[in-house]
Amino acid sequence: MIGMIMFGVCLFMLLWGFPVAFTFGGVALIFGLIAEGPQLFAFMPFRIMSIMQNTVLMAIPLFIYMGIVLQRTRLAEQLLESMGRLFGGLPGGLAISTIVVGALLAASTGVVGASVVAMGLISLPVMLANGYDKKLACGTICASGTLGQIVPPSIILIILGDVLGLPVGDLFKAAVIPGVVLVGLYIGYILFVSWRSPGTAPAMPRDSDDSRAQEIGKALMAIIPPLALIVVVLGSIFTGIATPTESSALGAVGALVLAVAYRQFSWRMMWESSRDTVKVTAMVFAILVGATAFSMVFSYTGGDYLLEEWMLQLPGEKWGFLILTMLIILVLGFFIDFVEISFIIVPILAPIAELMGINMLWFAILIAMNLQTSFLTPPFGFSLFYLKGVSPPEVKTTDIYRGVAPFILLQIMVLIAILIFPAFFGMSSS
Amino acid sequence: ADKSYTLRLAETWGPNFPIFGDATKNMAEMAEKMSNGRLKIRIDSANRHKAPFGVFDMVKAGQYDMGHSASYYWKGKVPNTLYFTSMPFGMNAQEQWAWFYHGGGMELMQEVYEPHNMLSFPGGNTGNQMGGWFRKEIKTLEDLDGLKMRIPGFAGEVFAEVGVNPTNIPPGELYTALERNTIDAVEWVGPALDLRLGFQQIADYYYTGWHEPATELQFLINKDVWEDLPADLQEVLRVSMRTASYDMLTQSVHANAQAWASIRDEYPNVKVKTFPDDIFKAMVAANEKVLEAYSRDNEQGQRIIKSQQAYLDKTRAYIDISERAYLNTMAELEE
Amino acid sequence: MRWLIAVDDGLGAVSRACGWVASVAFVLMMLNVFYDVVARYAFNEVSIGMQELEWHLYAVVFLMGIPYAMRTDGHVRVDVLYAGRSEAFKAWVNLVGALFFALPIAAMIAWLGWGYMLDAYHMGEGSGDPGGLPYRFIVKGLIPFSSFWLAVASVGMATFALRVLVKESAYDEQTGAGGLA
Ligand code: NA
Ligand code: NA
């Protein structure tokens, strides 16, 4: 029960505006001291050490650096604006470009903190400068930055593979169609919104002197170099030259090379980018450290056993079970992170699902789709904090909360579609 | 005298890691039943303590009463813990258990763990581990030269001696790294656990093992906690651990046989290979060299190695005329 | 009053120094990872020691960055109530938060992390992998070391809040790193 009260208190404390990371940590400390005493926190060095040794997360500072360098040298801006222009008079072009870049990043890594922050740095300022609605811009970035969790390779799928005993390769294959459908729906939604209310996602203004052919030529000139960088990053992963983590270093060094090529390089720029990278990285990892203190107190005061008890009382009939399971995971996703859900909840559900003859691959994809939503759901969705951490002050937390709402709805629609029409997504339900 | 005890155990594995995790559950269940509920063991898996390789430190410091892990994980902290898991070209499971219980192995193990205020007990055996998944066939020593392989620990050092580049890849990136040729080979455990990671889908050559012929896990107990237990519960715990260790070997044999059958049926691409003799000769030499360097200036380490080698010579001579002779006969009959 | 400003300026300088260390570590880490990829691909050379150095540097980046981000207001806040409030409101939130949330948790981790490091030192712990790095106590020592500076930065947050409360300084002057805070 202590865990649940701690949630409530933490939520209330977050509202006051003290940094999220230390609010998590401070509330956890107070509750941990009351419930278990100071010795409980002797586990913290071990937990911090395991974050230090988690080299998959090393992609975070490197992608952030790439994003900052591209932003400072205005190369990112040129890329996105040119891509937006290529869409001609089409409103929403910038947002669509953002989603495309987000999907490409997603296919290269599964680290959400890295993609959301990099996309936030690169495309948020451009969209805002071009008169985009703040909410739409934020929603687009959070949603496309979070794609990394469902589009393979993905950490959620790897963990689920481990928990459910399914081959990772099968899971990766099964997640491709749902991922593509999600990307398609995001683009469709942008098209729809910008058609309904053009003011929220204005088309890029045309350079009046240029013919369409000249315009396309100019756009291509601006697109090719940064696009080449993306190709290097992705290509190095797909051809096996580098692991996803290592490719982020190629991207960071590549961005510097581009800066040199475009005469935008200076030692000062390199140093300041590095300092900003440290600041943003620290923000992301402070949240991870604070959250690990929080989840530590939650488990060690029996919160996980309580959850287990609840889960064991689920109905024993297939559709009732599935619907309730999905609802519970969705609601839990508002409060606790996907790793905890995968390790505490999924192992309880798996044998029940297996007994009912449910296809475990399908079940895993349903859970993965559901879990990636948890990155976006207020108040504890990590993607929301990450984006907030790199947005200009005029973007308020509430803008982000409201901006992701339609994308959350889209994800729930896809989830329901996979539930009802598994065959369309290349799976069977039993 | 009827005071009950609850011991908290931290294991290196996740909550649903098959076979390894079953060993702790099995042990806890037996201990509770045999003690009529007076000895309870609460298991915390890696998702709870988040420190899979902190088990040694946590049991030592008393944050946990017990641990379940593998002794060779601590070789960076206490070099002589290396010898109590499995050694390349060393004893098989039955030989190693005989060494532990009758050949002085237990005494040597306690001698190593004693200064750290812990007791260590055998904690379950995987049996012979497979030599790993390779994307290309290994025919000569040159094929190993510059080969990038995920192989951790001591075996990695031996492989490095014959030209392999041991590479650290986080487990979460292993499949992708092998699939995309970032690395050329992966060593994991054996069919039952390898199947889950899906290597059979992306690598055709499955090599037989040499480097971990009898991987024994370990139970760790904080010494103060052990001494605090009444004699009857100490005995209950000792028997539970010993039985759980034996049970894990039988379960490993069973699960590996089953998994191997399904790999054979569903993945005809997979070919089982054994390294050619000249590679083995080079690796035996490399093993001796690495071992010599490792135990130089370490009297205790040299004693352990000597004890193991002497025991292996003795038991192997007998195994040769019994198990091996029998398996050879059977193989000939099949031909 | 004057001593408060002097103390706070001193604390601010210390936190910025942490940021300097982290920034240097970042550049080294980027070059380190880049070199490792190139060495493996071009020269087919793998060094576990160099691979381990990557995460040693990456740990410096985020651990030493945390106190720096604290001084430069880089840590994300939920701004539903906070934004648009008076300087006094912000100062009180930061004063109370720094003293009751950030400082205790930082001090606690620093204290417990010290024992964690000593243990590694006494055992002479090193890497368990072939060619790995020795002296693991150094990287483990980063935990108490950085937590100590985080505790210092927390005190700095409190002293700065006091400066704002006596209207000697204001929050807007501190931020302003473009869109990065
Ligand atoms: Na991904
Ligand atoms: Na192994």
C-alpha cells in the first residue's frame, strides 16, 4: 500500500515544479526511510552502477550531440524545411518530415530518450518558427520519437522475448507491419489536421522567384548532405559495420564533418555543443536515476507483490482476459515504467494466456504496442519529460500533455485493430 | 527452538529465466517443506535488485542473506573464485561433483570465500555448454584469426590467444549484431537457452563445446546468517541446495534435449560442427599458457589447479573405461 | 549578505567545473567510440579495454553533468503551477526542494557510495573480461564523488534561492541557454 500512497504524494509534489528527477528521488527517500530505514538505500550504488554499465544508453548523449550540432549549424533546419518544401503547397509537410525522420531513427535504435531529445532539438524549433501549433508539434515529436520502441530493433521486444521465451527475431518480424501502420496513421492524421485547420500546420512559403523545378533543385541540395549523414548512421547499422550504439558516434562525428564542409565549424561551436549535450544528457539520466530510486522503494515496500495479487484475479475467458489485460497495462503505464510492467505483470499473464491457447507472438505484440503508449501517457510518460527538457520556455507541460492525446488515441486504435484483425497484421490469434 | 527464519536471496537472473531460476525456486520450496515452514527463502530476481553482478557484494555486506549466481563472475574481484564454475578442457559434471564432495573441492572453495565472510555451495549444473553459433564454418586456425566473437571471461582469453577478437556486446544488441555481421559468432549456453534468443535463425554452424564442460552455479550465504541458523535448519538448507543443484542438471539435460529436437526439426539450416584437431591443439596450449599467467604468484590458485588436474587425471582414467567405452560401443553399433 | 553572494558564487563555480569535466569526458567518449568502430571495421582490431573505457567516460558524462545541470536549470520541471509565478514562489519551491529532496538523496548516495567504492578498492577489483581495465574502484568512486558535488549543487540551489528571496538576483538571469533549459 505504501507504494500506492507514494505515487499519490509524488504526483502532488511534481505539480509544484521542483525538478522531476529530484522529486522522484526525494519522495522515494522519505518513504523508503519511513518504511525500511536507511539501509534500503545501500542498493542505490548498485542501481546507478547498472545504469553506468548499460552501454545501450550510451547512444543517448551521442544522438543528442548529433542533434545539437545539426541544430547549431542550421543544417537540420535546412533539411526539414527543404523536405517540407518538397511537399510543395501541402500543409503539414514539416510534421510529416519529422515523422519520416523519426521512423528512420526508430529503425536504427530502440532508445526512446535518444530519439525524442534529438528530434526535439532538431525539429521543434523549425516547426515553431514556421507557425506550427505548439501542441501539434510536441505531439508529433513525442509520438515519432517513441516509435523506436515498436519499430525493430526495440528494447521492449527484446525484454518481452526474454520474459515470454520467444525468439527475438520472430518478434522483430511480427512488429514490422504494426510499426508501419502506425507511421502511416500518424502521417494520415497530420494530413487530416492540416486540411481541417490549416493554421495549425501551415505549408512552407514558396520562394516566389523560383520555378518549381528550381525549388526542387534547391531543396535537394539542402537535403542531400544531412540525409547522407542519416544514411551513414542507418547504413552502418544495417550493414553491420556498427552496433546501434556505435552508429550514434558515427552520427556525432559525421555531424562535425558536415559542419566543417559547410564552413560552420568552430572550436567554440564544438565545445558549446558538448556542454549543452552534457546538460541535456544529465537531465535524461537524472530522471532515470530518480525513477530507479522510486521503483526500488515501490518494490521493496511490497508494491510489486500487491500488483501480482491483483493480476491473479483476472477472468478466465479469452476476450474478457485480453481486454482487461490490455486495460490494466494501459493504466499501469500511466504510473510505472515498461521494464517493471514487463517483469512483474507479463510473467503472471503469460501462463494464463498460454492455457487459453492464445498465440504468444500476437500477445507479445499487443503488449509491446500497449507499452510504447506508456511513454506518452501523462503524467509520468518519459517522452513527455524528455521533450519538455529541450523545449523553449514558451512550450508548457500542458501543451505537451494535450499534444500527445490524439496520438495516444491513434495508438489505441491500432492496438484494437491488432486485437480484432490479427490476420491483417500478419499474425494469428491462436 | 521453533523460531522461524526468513532468508532473502538475490539471484543474478531475471524472474523468468528458465532452468537457472528454477533451481532457486526448487531449493526454496524444499527448504520450506523440510523445515515445516520454519525456514522460508524469499527470492529477489534481477528485476527487483537491479544488480545482477552485485550479488557477491550484496551478500558479503549482508544486504541479502543468500545469493544465487556463478562463481566465475567474481574473478575480477577475487581471482581464485574462477575455478569453481567450470574450466576449459576440465572436468565434466559428474567428475566435478565428485571433486567437490570427495576430492577436496568444497574445502578449497570455502577457503576462497571465507575471507569475504561467505560460504559457497554448488548451485546447479548446466552440463556441457555449446561452443557457440558461427555464421561461417571454421576449418583452419586462419578462420579464427580476427574473428569477432562475443565470448566473455576466461574462455574469451583463451580464444584471444588463438587470434579471436573477443567483443563485448550488450545482450540486448546480440541478436542484431550477429544478424548484421557486426560480430561473427556468439557463445551463449546450450540449446534450451540459445533457442530463445533466436540465433538458429541467423547462424548455420553450431559448434560443440570445450570451454565450459560443466558449468556449476553457486549458492552464496553470508557467514553470520549461516552461523545464526540452528543446526537442524543448517542441515535442511545444505540438503536443499545440494538436491536443487542435482535437479538442475537433470532439468538441463531434459530441456536441452527437447530444444535440440525442435531446432533439428524446424531449422534444417543448422549444422553441428566440432573444431578440427589442430585448432583444439592450439587452444589446449593457449589454455595452459593463460592459466599459467593467471595463477603465477598465487599459491592458493596453483593449489586449486593442481587439485583439479590431479583429480581429473584419476577420474578420467575410470570414465574412459566406463562411460566413454560404453558411448563408443553404442556409436559403433549405430554405424 | 555579502558573504551569501560570495558563497553562492563559489558554489556556482564548483558546479560549472563539474560541467567542464563532463564536457571533456563527452568529447573523449565520442572519439573513443568512433575509434573503436573504425579500428574494428578497418583494421579488424578489437580491444576490450577500449570498449570498457567507453562506458567509464559515459558514466563521467552523465554523473558529473547532473550537478552542472542543476546549477544551469537544465533539469526538467512540470510547469503547470511553476511557470509564470513570481520569483518568490519559485525561490521557495527551489529552497524547500533543494533542502528536503535533492540534498538528502545526494548526501545519502554519497555516503553509501563511499563504502561501495572502498569495497572495490580493498578487493583490488578489476574487469573480469580479457584485456579489460583494472582499478574498478575509480569508476565506482564516481558514484560518491558525483553525489558529493550534487549535494554541493543542492546547497548552491538553496543559496541562490535565498539571493532571489532578498531580491538580489533573479531566475531569468540564470537560464537563457537558448531552447535548452
Ligand atoms: Na527501434
Ligand atoms: Na556460456
